[in-house]
Amino acid sequence: MEKMEIQHSMSRWSKYLLIVSSIFLISCGNQTDQHVVLDPPQDVGKVVERPDFSSDSAYYFIERQVDFGPRVPGTDAHKACADWIVSTLERFGADVQVQATQLTTAEQKSVPCYNIIGSYNKDAKQRVLLAAHWDTRPWADQDTENRQQPILGANDGGSGVGVLLEIARQIQKTDLDLGIDIIFFDVEDSGLPNVQDSYCLGSQYWGRNLHEKDYYAQNGILLDMVGAAGAKFSMEGHSMKVNPDLVNKLWEVGHKLGHKQYFIYKTTAPIIDDHYYVYQTTRIPMIDVIQNDPTTLTGFGGYWHTHDDNMDIISKKTLQAVGETVIATIKLK
């Protein structure tokens, strides 16, 4: 999912609550009041070397997830996909931990949660946290048909995981100076509109129960809905508040790599996503790379939380832009 601009309908925020000073649910106002367009920096300074990243591999990793079916917590597909993510991270040389617990959803349903953590260079004090959620929406609440049926979540759920697994594949071939932790948060997308803190349950749990005592990362990047064709990513408000240097660096790197059509110099309204809870519970300054589509009522594309969120909307060009920009940004930090 993503949040960038505040639009017309409260249903858009069925997945996220807006942040103003603390937590308030805000109905959308005029879009022009919700963002500031910035001038991109002049193309000066350090040349960015294009890193290795295969969009073919990232696409394959998304397709594998979708092949399991909807990854709704408590289903067989959910458990099978968790096992596959673990084995894939292990195959790519990560030290893997699974944080397993039971969580209670907004519907008062107890479901299994598997937060999957893959770590590289565990002894390094300087660390970067990369994250995405891997579960999918139990209902197609933004669709016009079969609204009570779960969605495949190729973009919302699958795309961030696909990009990060390909980054993990590249990490195993690299001598690292810093430590990298990749966390796949679970039970992110089972929330209900107007029920505070009912989304992002896996990241909330992780923040209160860290997988390592006193764990901390100096920087964090969350990827949410990063695979759709023609996607654009604005500079989300909460990210700009807690880590503007990293936001600016990532956008600058994206432009220098030739991806300015994806990374838009526009600051947009804060949203509540996993990055928000990570910061609230750990003070790790995590930013959110998340799709912003002001041309649609939801702000996340017409396929968001519908059955159209399938492999047909996934673009290798978008995956390439996001994946190599994240890798290059990490190398420059």
C-alpha cells in the first residue's frame, strides 16, 4: 500500500490513518493543499555507479508468491509462502530468524504472525533496515465484485518482497562494510477503516519485541507497492519528518540513475504504514517508498485492494528503478 497525497474519500485511508501531530483520522481536502512540489537538485556531485539488480529475478519472486494464492494470515498459502521466503533468504546467505506469534485482528480473530528477518554482517554496528510486508488483504473491499474474497496482492504485498529478495541475492555476492537486516512484516493488511492501530500488526509487535536485544539501525527503508506499471513515488510526509536526508539521497540517486519519472520531487501527506510504527517503537528513522497516484480516488491506483492487483499490473521497469536505486543509495550511505 502506499500513501502520498490525501484525496477525496475516507475509504482511501482504510489501510492507513493520517498523521497530523499525533494520530488523527482526517478526511481529504483539496489535493493542492496537501503537497509541495520541489525543484530537484542540480545534477552535480558524486557520480552514481549503476549496481547489479535483475528485474527478471524480482518479477519471478513476485510471481512465486502469487502462485501460492492470497497470503492471508492463517491460511495454508500463508504458511507455505512463509516457508518459501525463509528458505530463499537462507539460500541467499542470510542469517534467518522467524518471529512467530499469534495476533488479534480488528475482527477479534486470532491469527498466526510470522515476521521473517534475514541479517547480513551481524557484527557490524552501522546497520540499515530494509522492510516490506508480505501478507495480503483478506477482502477486496475496493472492488465492485466479490468484495469478501481475498486478493492476490501482486503489488500490495508481493512487490516489496520481490525487490528485497533480489537485493538479498545481490548482497550475498558483496563484501559488506555495514550490516543489513531485511525484515518481512506480517499481518499488515488485515485492518479495518476507522479502527486505530488495526493495520501493521506485525511491525507493531516486532517493535515491542525486537529480534535482537537492543537492536538498532541508523537508517531504514520500507518498500510498499513498488511494482506497478507507471508507478510514481512522492516524498511521504512522515519520512520527510524523521529522515529527510535519506529521502533526499534516495531521490537524488534515482534521478542520477535515470529514474526521474518514478521518483517525483513532491512532498505529500504523512501516512501510517509499517515505517511509522517502527519509528514510534524503536526510533529507527525509516522512510517509506510507496506509490502515489493522485489520479485515482484511493490514491494508490485503481487496482488497490481489488482483484486487479495481479501479475498483469507488474512492470519490470518499475522494479528495476526501485531495486537499483535502493542498492545504490545504501552503498552511498
